[in-house]
Amino acid sequence: MGVKKIGFLSFGHWNDSPHSGARSASDVLLQSIDLAVAAEELGADGAYFRVHHFARQLASPFPLLAAVGARTSRIEIGTGVIDMRYENPLYMAEDAGAADLISGGRLQLGISRGSPEQVIDGFRYFGYAPAEDDPAGAEMARTHTDVFLQMLEGEGFAQPNPRPMFANPPGLLRLEPYSEGLRERIWWGAASDATARWTAEHGMNLMSSTLKLDESGEPFHVQQRKQIETFRTAWAEAGHDREPRVSVSRSIFPLVDDRDRAYFGSDSGSSDQIGRIDDFQAIFGRSYAAEPDVLAKELAEDEAIAAADTLLLTVPNQLGVDYNAHVLESLLTHVAPPLGWR
């Protein structure tokens, strides 16, 4: 199936319950940093974090990304994904540039239109109102993205003050801090084949989740593999001068001890699910949970994992840093080598 970059994706849930290992926002933020450090020590390749507003989950990514960047030295650091309906693209470009510089150029920033929200039209509370013919804000998100990508090009656009407080370089001014190369490390979370084509046309890497629009009735991993092929074809047609990257997300749990079997033994033999997202029929990919040898055989049949270069493992963050490090270690040690991922 080819060598893979393997990282984790945390939704950063917290719950003030005696059964939760993350009972506050502080717990989640600090444990997220610790898990990234542990993942790097184990040899994993990425630490990615979901962004949800108005929820007891991770929401403000850049302080966390900067902190992880300061505590680690090798691992890629990213998001999966930031909802661009909520973002001021200029301020976001400054934050992203700073976090990327702190990490030494390791930021892999996943962005998208976003997913169903905790509140109705939450982006309006952030000061953003879409056009009347764009009630869900999809085009607004793409407009914000176009501006953000333009800012990451690093070209001057702002007229300098003739009497500034500090001396300016010649010409129009760009946003600072500017991080060279970050523009090539932006990913778009695509839920459809059409959006995958749009992603390629705009020179962004493809981030495909554990769900997509059900466009053919085929198994999830087959539809996702076809989406990846659509993306790569559109990328070649666009004539970009670099190779794109593609990530897929999965819930994968090697059952190697009694804790694993207690937590996830019931997920063994799970199947794809059909549901609805924003009035569209969507297909949700299965979870994988089995003994390592069985797991390797099941994963070898996942066509989308085979087609991707990066695999993001969704982790149950409320089970704590130690347990999630154990899950990563089990997969890296017992499952990835037989599959040729490492």
C-alpha cells in the first residue's frame, strides 16, 4: 500500500464527568500538547486538531499549534479543519505565519467550508453575513479562502503611510510575519468529487475525512478512492509544478490488551453508515477494531488508504494521553510494518 505519513487527529472533546480524562478546556489544551510530544517520540508524523466553535471542543487553533511547535522539533502540525466561514483571512494569515515560523515550517493547515454547527449560523456572531443567495455561507468560505491564499503569496498590496512610526521597505506592504512555503502546505477538506476538483484547481492539498457525500452508492472507501483520483487528475490538468498530498482519516484500534477490547471490541466488524449532512445524503466510513493480524488484512482492502500518502487516526482524546499514545504505538508497531506503511 506504500509508505504513509501517519498522524493523529483529535477533536479535543472535554466533559466534566468522572469518566472523562479531559474535564475542562485547560485539560484538553495541555493534553493535546503532551500527546503531540508523545506522538513525535513514538515516531508518528503528524499532530492534527479539529476546530469547532461554540462547542466543548478545540476551537482556537493557532495558540495550540504554536505551543505544539515550540515543544516539538520534527512532527507535522495541522488542523482538520478550520471553518473558513468564521475567519478574517488577513488576521488568520498573520496567525498562521507566526505559528509556522515558531514550528520551523511544519504547519499543515487544513481548511474548509466547515460542518454542521452547534448554533444556527454561528459565523454571523463572528461578524460575517453571507449573500442572500448563499445562506449556508459556502461561497463566503471560498471567498475568505481566496483572500487567505493570496495573503500567503507574500506579495505587497497595502499602500504605506508616508510618515510611518517605523521605516518601511520600498513598495507596497505585505502582512507580517510572512512564512515562506506555507502556501504549499494548505489543505482543503472536500466532501464531494466536485469540491476535490476545485481544491486541485486552487493548488491545495486534499483532506478527505471519514465521511463524504454519497455520490454513487458504492462502499465509502471506493467512493473516497475515486474522489482522490478525481483530485489527482484535476491537479495534473491544472499544471501545478509540485506533487500534491492527500490525507484520509480513519478510526483504527488494534486490540492488543484488555483495555482495547473493553473500549473498542464492540466496534469489530462495523460497517459504513448512511446519514444526512446539510440536507445531502452522506456516507460515513466504518471504524476498524481487531487483533493486529486481522486488522492488517482489513486495512489492506481499503482502497482510499492505499491511494493516500497520509493517514490521520482519529483518537478518543477523553481517554487520556497515555492511552492514546498506546493506540498510536500499537498501530505503528504491529499494523503499519506488515502493510508496508513504514
